[in-house]
Amino acid sequence: MAKAADRTEITVELPFKLESIAKAAAPGGAEGMWHRYIISQGTNTIEGVRAGTHAEVTTLVHDMVERLNERREGKHRPKAKR
């Protein structure tokens, strides 16, 4: 049986990936169009909600996945100027 440390090392080697994006009810007190997303890395998951159209949320979450994978690999990209 694999030790917890071994399982963690294996999981860290796996990239983050977008599993799904679906329409969701607005959180309490919020208005507008919301979407729930799920990002996975092996058996680990990140779930969240974002406001915006499906296309907007897809772009934002893909950028998030890219940044998570860059951090996982130890790479850094310059911060976007706003």
C-alpha cells in the first residue's frame, strides 16, 4: 500500500485540468449569470463559482488552470498590466 507522501508526490506530478463548467444559481445576495466550475488534479478538486457568460468564465478558468500548472512546474509569467 502506498504511503500518503507517495500519493502526494504522484498527485503533484499530475497537471491541473478543467473538468466542467455549468450554469449555477447566483450566491446569496448576488445577481446576474453565474457558473460553477470544477478543476481537478488527480483525485484533488477545486470547485468554485464565477459571474459572467459561459465564454467569459471559460476564459477566466482556463487562465486559472494555466497559472496553477505554471506554479506546479515552478515557472513564473509576468503579471498582466491593468
